Amino acid sequence: MKITTMNMIAIKSKIPSPFDPEEFRKEGHKLVDILSDYLKEALSGSEMRVLPWNEPDRLAEIFSFESGGGEKEPLDLFLKRIIDKSIHIHHPQYIGHQVTSPLPVTVLAQFCTTLLNNGAAVYEMGPVNMAMERNVINRFGSIIGYSTKYDGIFTHGGTAGNLTAMLAARQAKTEYNIWDDGVRDYKRPCYMISEQAHYSIARNVKIMGLGNESIVKVPVDSHFRMRTDILEEIKSRAEKKGIKIISVVASSCSTATGSYDDLEAIADFCEKHNLWMHVDGAHGMGVLFSDKYRNRVKGIERADSVVIDFHKMLLVPALNTLVLFRNGERSYETFAQKASYLFQKSQNNVWYNSAIRTIECTKSALGIIAYTALKYYGNSYYKEYIDSRYDLTRSFAIMVRSDSQLELAVEPESNIVCFRFTSEGADELTLNQINSAIRDKIIKDGSYYIVQTELNGKVWIRLTIINPMTSEDDLKKLLKRIKEVGNEGAN
């Protein structure tokens, strides 16, 4: 179509309404006021329900479109409705899943990057992000203790991060170019993983088209840590079946119980057999900042790859994950291919074009958000935060152990703890039903947000003490509430 002056006027006439800077300024000021008031209320631990429960179909009905769009509801009222119906992660009594209360400064940074919308696939589309991402990678490579050969990449979440690392392991440890040639029938590559590994690990193996036969699960000990004493035996049995082990995936820490696998023992095993050692440190790698708890990840510098979720224990908005490689060259081999519309021939194996090293092309400016958190808070703040949450979890475990109506699943090694209500004379089936009912009632009355898990056939209430504002008093009140509800159900 030929663009005439009249065409341009017609096009421009539609722009001022959605793109008017003054309208944006007005609505933006309103939103900051709304969010600031909300943050104050949520952080105070007021009478606000942590989760204002609505049945799924009812909530879908509440937010159904009235027409084909273009509705006239004031934006500030619409945004208030979103806030009012959402789960309140900043509330001190949110102690459920491993999703953090983002630092307000990172929220403001993300507000900025969302408007800029710089897709970080190639340098020219996200120059500031790639520069900041590079510096965050260098910071963490140094903290871990890697040599100068390390490199890394940011991904949208731990699932994508783990997949990126596991694909690198497959490419590095398979005897042929599996990326170009595909999976051959003989000697299928296989991953050894803990029975307590995050579900995304096994899922990623299947995403790679390898199936159940390429997953070898390693039993755990009484602390739910991978049994490193039987790795040799398991590998030998697998090889007799024609399975080629290429990698061991360790958990730092596991999702259900927050248990840390023995990285030194796993590294010894991997080095002996020339296997790729990957560490899923999505949740528990924050201990890198802690003098007190860093020993949980002793040996991390020997891992070939590590995943760290900033949106868990590093207090930034979801999703934001760092994948680090001890040998940075491995990260370029994984997805090697040509795309002349993005990469020039001279730009292969350069750190500033992220799309050559990840399953994602366009990405959000994840590096800017992580950089902002480190710039304004840094090592000392994270040390205090990690120590306080882990210390509080240990104190909570003491409360549980000292109460005859409560039972601890295992001593916590992180800020994740599993326990349950008990009732004299009740069988396991009844106790499972009672504890599930306790959790259901508490989240629906909005007083707390807690979750549950199953270990060895038993249902346990599971807490992640991740909110910086959660106090010992909040936890004491929770135990009181759990016993009230539990005793009602047991009688």
C-alpha cells in the first residue's frame, strides 16, 4: 500500500490514546501510590487475607470480558481488582511455595525494562542488559570459585535453565554430534538423578526425547539426600543393561525437604568416570553469600554446570535464572547452528549474543533485574537475609520437636521444613486426611498460605520460610492454628 499524507494522518490519529505520555504519567503515578499502599498493608501482617480464596470457575467469571474489548473501567480500579483477588506474597504469613517477595527496587527496574522492551537475543537489541548480565555472571563465577574459563547465560526459570545445562551435558558427553545427528538407538545417553530431584529434571529428559529409560533414579537416605554410597553399584547395573550414563544431577537443595546432596562425593564420582556434574541450585544456592551455611554447597566449584534462581532466595521478580558453566565453551556447543538474520559469521562464540546459547530467542532483560538487586543490596544484605531465614527455620523445628502433637519429618538444612499434626491412636490414612484438611482449611480462611507434600506415603505440611518479614511470632501462631484445626478434625 502506498503511504500518503492522509494515510499517515489516519495512522497517527490512533496513536495518542494508548501512547499518550501524559496519560501514562497520570496512570503511572496512581499505580505507584496503589502499590505503595498495598505494600505497606501486606508487609504489616494486617488483617489482609494471604489468599482471598475464589473457586477457579468463579474467578474466571469475575474477569470475563464484557464485550470485544475497549472497556471503559478506570485503569486504577481495574488494577486494584487484580491486587485484591491475588495471593499476597509480601504478607509475613505467606510461607508456602518457593516464590519470593521481590525487592521493590527490582520491581521498579522491571517497570522500566518492560516499557523499553529490549529483547535480549542479540547485543544490538539489548545492549545494556547484555553488559549487566555479563557482570552478574562474573560476580557469581567468582563467588563459586570457578577459574577464568567459566561463562553463563540467563533463562526464564529453572526448568529452562536445567534443560540448557542438561543439553550441554548431552552434547559434551555423547560420542557423536547428537545435536546435528539426533538420538541413535545404541547407547542412549542417561542421567542419574535423585529420587527427590525437582520434577523438571525428569521432565527435561523426556523433552529431549530420551524417555524413562534415560532416567536412573538414585535412592535417598534418611535425610532425603542422594545416596552417594551406591552410585557405583547403580552405574554398573545400568551399563549391564546397555545404558550409557553421561551425567549426575545433584540437588542444592531438594524441593520437598530442602535437603542438600553431598557435592564433594558426587564430584569425586563424576571425575572418576568422566561424567558431567550438574547442580540444580535453583533454591538453595543463596548460601553462597553465607559464611554460616556455605558449607552446604562445599564442592560446588567442581560442578560442570549450576542453576541459580534469582526469583527464589535472591529476591527478584519471577522468572529469573542464571546458568553457569565451569567451561564456558561448552555453552556454545549446545545449540550451534546458523541464523544469518541474527548472527554474522564473525559473531559466533561471543558472549553478547545470548540466543546462540539458549533455547530462547527473545528474552526479557533478566540481567538488568539481577544486576539491580546486587547493585543496591549486595553481599552483606543477602548474607543477613539467608542467615535469618535459615536460622528461623531451625528455631521452628525446635518448636515442632517440643510439641507432643507435632512431628518433624527431617531436620531442616535450609529454609524448607516438613512436619505434621499427630493424633494418638490415628492410623496413617487418617493422619494423611487430617493434615490435608488442615492445610485446605487454613489456606481457604486466608490466615496463612502453606503447602503440603508426600514423603514415604505420609502427608506432611510444608513451609518455605522465604519472606523477609516472617517472624517467630508468626510461626508460633501458625502452630496454634494448626493444632486447633487438627484437634477439630480428630474429634
